[in-house]
Amino acid sequence: MNFTAPPGQPRGIAVGLKLLTSLPCDRCVGRSLNLCRPLDDARLRRLLALGGIRHWKRHETLFRAGDPMTSFFKIRKGIAAVSRALDDGRRQIVAVRAPGDCVGYLDNDGRYAFEGEALTDVEACAFDRRGFDAFAADHPDLAAAVSEALSSALKQTGQAMLVLGQLKSTERVAHFLCEIDALYRDRHIGGTPLVLHMSRGEIGDYLGLTIETVSRSMGKLKKRGLIGLIGSDGVVVLEGAKLREVGKVGAAPASVAAAF
């Protein structure tokens, strides 16, 4: 029996899931994170039956703010940006999500509250929202995992507000580099150099800065010997402790909590 995305789901290519002895979860970094963590293999199969594995190319849209909500997604591979756009075309990226994180869960009266965009090629598990809510209602440990992930997202949002409201431009960029470095290392994305997978414009949309200010701030950090720059989006962190000091970041975290 194959499970494919039902009609009306957001953009992307659905791939059927078969009830096999081995699960695709066995090779997924998100198996021990977020809503999958408390589930045994039998319940994971039931969860996977709520949707299927879907794929998007870089810069394709996973879901749009204001569209009717059908499914939400847990990232298996790749990086996605969650954002909101203003009427004049400007946007604010509110989160960068990696394997193990969920996107598209938050809604406003049954419609997506934010937009999701693939910053790289993305592979994700899709879950029908109504079916998932019914499934979670019957499994308190799953409901608790969702609550924990939402709490983690709320803490990250508070931290982002602090960065945007209090830090100067170079401090924001330093904080961003530390944040992305910790996230990518935790989710086994890349290595050295650190490939950001974000343009200067996208970083600016995340930090509330112009492209020019992001570039100047990168140049200042390079001049101080804290980072090296390779190509358009490659960074080598040369002085991690000093970079965290500039970015007002505490000690490097042992892990980065998965979020919605």
C-alpha cells in the first residue's frame, strides 16, 4: 500500500511510503528529535500514513501565508526559511529550520500564518494537520513532544527579538554566524568551511539589515580575524570564543532544541 499526499496539499512532489520492515526514519537525523522522539516504530508507521515524503527545489515555496492549511512538514534534509511579507514586498525571516524541525504548523483561523521557502533542496515528511491532531489526542507523549517543540520555538522567538532590538549590526551578524554554526553542527549539515546556504539579502531579511550593512559587518569581522570568507556564502570561524563575545552569545550549546 502506498501513501501519497492527498489533493489540495501545498506545493512539492509527494513520494509514496510503503509499510516496510525498515522505516525511512532509521536514516533520518530527526528520528530522535521533536514529535518523532517518543514514538516506537509501530506508531511511526501510523504517523507516516498521514502524508508522505515530499521534495522541493531551492527557492521553491513549501506553503504560503494565508493559504488554507492542509499539512505541516518535518524536515528530513535541507534548510528552510519561515517568513512573513509586508504589503510593499519587504519580508522578515522569523526562523531558519533544519533537519528535525517542523514548519507550517502555526495557523491563523485554519490558514498558514507564515510562508515557508526552501533555502536549499528540501526533503520533508508531510502530515495532514487534522489527522495529526486526532492522532496526538490519543497519544499524550506525542502531545507533550509538540508542546515542548512549541515552547522551544517561543524561546527562540524571544531570543530573536532581543537580537533585533538590542544588538548593533556587527553584533547581529556575529550572533547569526554563531547561531547557524551551532545549528548546522548539531544537525550534521556540512562542515568546514561553514556554508550558510543564505545570500546576503536573506541574512539581511533575517537580521533586519540591508545587504550593504550585512556585507560591511562581515568585512569587519574578517578584518578583526574572527572569520574568513570563502566565496559568496562560505565562512570559516577562526576565533569562536571571540565571535561569541561580539555576538553576545554564551558558551556553545551542547545541542540545539528542535522547534516548530
